[in-house]
Amino acid sequence: MKLVGKLVGLYRIANGLTQAQLADRVGHQVDTIASIEQGRRSLLPDLASHLDQLLGTKGALEMAVGNLPEVDLIPAWAEQYLDLEHDALALSWYDNQVLPGLLQTAPYAEAVFRNRVPVFSEEEIANQTEARLQRQEILRRSSPPTISFVVWEPVLTLQLVDDEAHMEQLRHLRACAGLPGICFQVLPLNSRTHAGLNGPFTLLETPDFQHIAYSETQRGSLLVSDPDETSILAQKYAMLRAQALSPKDTVGLLDRLLGER
């Protein structure tokens, strides 16, 4: 990823362009170009193709992106995704294993990391928990992203924490469901249709209006920018939203779990 970024910078300079000028010509933010050149953000295939045309590099960048080694395609801690999540205009998130990281309380997040195998040290658990909570700052931005969550019902009853912390987590979900720009839905356990049986995934829209998908496996994570693949996942997500309880009925379910109805 860093090598690709250095190539972008080299070709840009060879064409006598500043980062701001290049960003303006490709319709992206200057921070995006800077992050790519510094190796902090992936160069996605559609942008690589655009840059090749603009800079006269005869497909070199698109070829470099298409032949990145696996370690760049599946980063150990999903740094690429976290960078994109921080700046996203919109997120669509399906989870069927644990609650989405953006909705986890501190005790719940700590329990998730404490269950990791091989185990984390206490320091690593604390650091990972803190980093997860910091991600949630995007929910409190003056202009927060539009976020849709669909969660399979068993996740709500998975009790990784004690009774008090479990109820705290449910109350937190109830509060988050009322935040502006957030839609929280639960796919009920008794639903006979389920478009997400292949596992969790996230869709996001970047400030440059690119559509990216993200999924995790047992041993890594994967960013997907191919339009055909992201379209398939978008279709799955649309079906999941239709199969899930409405936001109003989801709040009713949370209230029942909290003993308020």
C-alpha cells in the first residue's frame, strides 16, 4: 500500500501538480490524496484508473493496485476500514455475532476483547477497548453520518457481561436508536427469511461518494470496492432491512427486554 502511495506521489510531481490540484482534477478531497500518498489509505481501483488517465501512466497504478500482496488486501487490524469509517457519509451495518462496535458500551467491548484467542494482555485489552470507544465519536459529530444497523436477535441475548452490564448495554442501544441519523433494526429469531446467513458485513459511502464494502473473517478482514460485489451486498442489505422488525417495533422489543413494557 505504501509503495502504491509513493508511486502516486511520484507521478503527480512528474506532472507538475500539487496534491490540491490533483484532488481538484479527480473530484476528491486533498486529504484523500495525501492519505493515499502516505500509505494510510488504499488507492481504490476506480480512482487508480482515473489517475492513470489523468497522469498518463498507461495503467501502471491500476496494475499495481490489482497485484497488491495479500497482506495489503487483508490488513491485520483493518486500518484501511477504520480510516474510511471515520470519514464516511453513510454506513449500513449487519451483524449476527456481536453488537456493532459503534454501539458497544465499555464493559461489552472489553468482554469482546477478553474473549479473544490467542488472549490479549490486560494492557492490550485496555488499549483496544479505548480505541473502539473513540470510534464512536462519529455518532456525536455536528454532522454525523447516516447509519443503518441490522442486528440478528440472538446477539441481543448473548450475555458476555454480568446482568447489570447487560442491562446497561440494552439501555445504551435504546438511547442510540433515538439518535438523529441512526436507524436500528433487529432481525427476529423466528423470521423464516434471512438474507445474511453468510455472515456480517458493512457498506459505506465515502466523502468522495465511493461505495465500499467491508467484511471480517476469523483470520483477517477484507475491503471490497468492485462494483459488482458491492452491489450484491447492497441487495442483501436491502433484503435484511425488509425482513427485520421496523425501527418502531425494534424499540418495542428493547423496551420489553428492559422490562419497561
